[in-house]
Amino acid sequence: MPVGPAAARPSDPRSFLHATAAIGTALQQGFKAAVGRERPSWPDPVDSAHYAAFPSGHALTATLACGLLLWLLAVHPVRRLWRGLAAATAAVSVLGVGFTRVYLGVHWATDVLAGWLIGLALTAVAILLYPYAADPAPGPAPKADAPAPDRATEHPTPRADRPHGT
């Protein structure tokens, strides 16, 4: 079901998805820099990571990628079976990524929860804004220095074989 102007179609959906992923990375890094939360410190960790912990970039990215994939499958003609399998795979992936980040000892559970919520919010915003990312009119953009055509001077002198004003 389309949201927003139904006729709007971005010229290249891939660039929109790339921009959304870049915004997700920027948000994640911005939150990490702003919050500066320390990572868990365990006596014998399974893994280690550096830089700030909040939010989990893995959880955010998995949520965003799977959310956008499910949305693309929903707006294109795909069999219900494949959409269901994709939804199940996405759920297992997103939950699995989050739980393994905590299990490995590199994130607190709240870091993962924040990553999921930010990823979900960004997915929703991207879906809502997608119809508005369309080019306003197909074709080349007019040159900035080109004067607009003046309809009054288009035919300065009427011709006998054409009605006046056309």
C-alpha cells in the first residue's frame, strides 16, 4: 500500500537506500559520541570491542537492513510464502544479532534495545519519506541562467493562416 503521493517514484531507489544506510551510520556514530557509554567489562570476555557502546551499531544496522528488505518485498509482487519466510528470517537475524552482542560481552542489553528502536524508527521514517524523494518532473532540469519562455511574445506577429493568439 503506497504512502504519500502514489505517483511519486524516485529515479533510483538504490541511491535512496544508500542514503538511508548512511544516515543510520551517522546516527549511530553521533549517539555513540554524544553518550560515550563504556562497554561492559567482564573478567573473561568472549570478545572485545572498542569505542562507545550505546547504541549497538550491529543491532541498528540489522534492524534497518531487514526492515527495508521486508518493506521492499511488501511493495513488490512477491508471493506471500516468500514474504513470510523473509519475515521469519529477518526476525531471527535481528534478534540473533542483538542477543549475540550481549552474549559476546560487547554490549549491555539496553545498548541493543536502543539499536533496535533507532533502526526501527529510521526504517519507518525512510518508508514514509520514500514517495517524496522522487524527482519533481522527469527529464533534464532547466538551466539556472536560462530565461523562462514568455508566452505573450511567442508569436509576436499574427499570421493569416493561424487564428489570432495561438
